Amino acid sequence: MRAIRQHEFGGPEVLRIEEVADPTPGPGQVRIKVEAAGIHRLDTSIRAADLPPTMPRPELPMTPGREVAGVVDEIGDGVDEVWRGAKVVAHLGVGSSGGYAELAVADEKQLYLRPDGLESADAVAAIGTGRTSAAVLEDAQITPDDVVVVTSAAGGMGAILLQGIRNAGARAVGLAGSDAKLEIARGFGAQTVVDYRKDGWLERLRAAEPRITVLLDGLGGDVPRQVYAHLGAEGRMVRFSGDQDGYEGGATIIDILGPRVLGRIKEFERASLEAAANGTRKPYVGSAFPLAEAAAAHAALENRETTGKVVLLTQPSSL
């Protein structure tokens, strides 16, 4: 099979397409003929070995990727025959890998049947980006009285969060880095949009929305810090960027990354897939690359040149 292989840590160029042996599922495992593999920002940190002390470096060489969707083409000992030939989606695990390939192995307990009508790329977005979004929305406890700012509003999570805000009846504000991205944010429900890359963006935000009650941030850096300072003492920020220093103000900060969320991953995955299937929180796949162009996909993501969820496709697509 073809797979993306990484033999050293470094920039996107370390990701190369190679021919490798087909994997074989062990007891309790299945093999998936991959149609779509998700790229997460954490994947770029793993590739560069830019990881927190609590997360060990993976052993090299490796095939990156932790989110896959496709069809089960082989099952291991002890696996229910119902999975053979099934259309599935799976998150291989936080510390796992092997998704950027034509074939991937997953534990049976990680599998979900792909809901009818949900394409592989959308299912991949739901199983990864969607599950985190579900946790964010739960912790945010948004009400119709809220005015909610979403950073990176044209990204995969941003699009889902804007839909969640709309569903709650609150006012949605999207921050993004270009006119095209602002239009995407509007399309997913943002009533006010601001380009944070233009001078004077904070003043425009304050003029348009003098009252902001909630900030949902996965961006980190100066932009969310400045918005956070604009929150009143009764406001709250749900932070999922991992960036924890330099926030000055009296608003509540809720960090969702941690044991509480990890202990409920399956619950959030199920909720996200259900919302994707019924259309209440549809994933947005804005950037799809052929499997062989994983390096280009990583570079585009790091340079903020992508929109929506970024995926790799093993076959040509109209996306």
C-alpha cells in the first residue's frame, strides 16, 4: 500500500509518500480501506516534536494520522463479522498513528458505523474536530442572552461552534484572517465578522459588539488575550488552545483539555456524529488534499491558508 512516512522530526518536508507492506489486523482489530484521513493541528506538533513534556515523542519511522474513515476489508480474531464490509469512521487514539495511508488498523472498540448520507471526509471531521466542539459547547453553556466570539471562525471547529451558537439562539461573532474567511463565517451563522489581521480590528469589534459575554478560543496568542480583556467580570472563556499565559481580566476561564474531557471522549464522539448526521452541526471540510500531498497540507495548515477541516483523500474527489 501507499502511506505517508516520517523518518525524522522537522518541517512538512519530512512527510513522504512510500510503498510499504499492508498492515494485518490483530485480535480485536479490523483493517480499514481508508477513503479519508483527518489532519489535526496536533499532527503538525507531533511531526515537529513540538510537544508538551507530558506527551512523549513517537518512535520513528512512523505513519502519522489518527482519524480515518473508509470500509472494513479485513477483521482479526474475535471481531464480530458484522464489521466486515462496513462503512466506518474511527479515531485511532490520542497517542496512536497510521491514518495517513491507504490501509489502517483500528481496534473494534474504536469503530462507529458511518451514518447514512455522511461522506467519509465529513465523518472524519465529526470524529475529531466535532468531538472537541461538542465538549466546548457543553462547557460554554450558551444561552439566548449571550454574545459569543469565536476565533478562527472559518476553521473546522469554528464552523461547528458557530452552528452550535445559532442553535442556542445566541448572537455569534466570528474572527478570521481574510475577506474570504469572513464570508465562510457568515455562512455558518456569524452575525458580526471581524478580520483580526487588519489594523484597528479590536476597535471595530468593540464598536460592533460593545457587550461580549463568551469567548471560544482555540487560536491562542494576542488575539484571544485582547478579546478576553474586553469580557466583563461576568463573562467566560472556553479555552482549548493550550495557551495559558498572559490573560488579564476577571472573566472565568474554562480549560476543556484534560482528564474530564478525555474520560468522556466516546460520549462526545457519538454526540458529534449524531449532530453531523441530522444536520444540526454539520462538519465543514474546506481543504482536501490527495494522500501524496500530506506535506503540502501540513504547510498550508501551519500557514493559515486552509479553511474548515483539513483532510487527505486516497481517491480523487470533487471537494
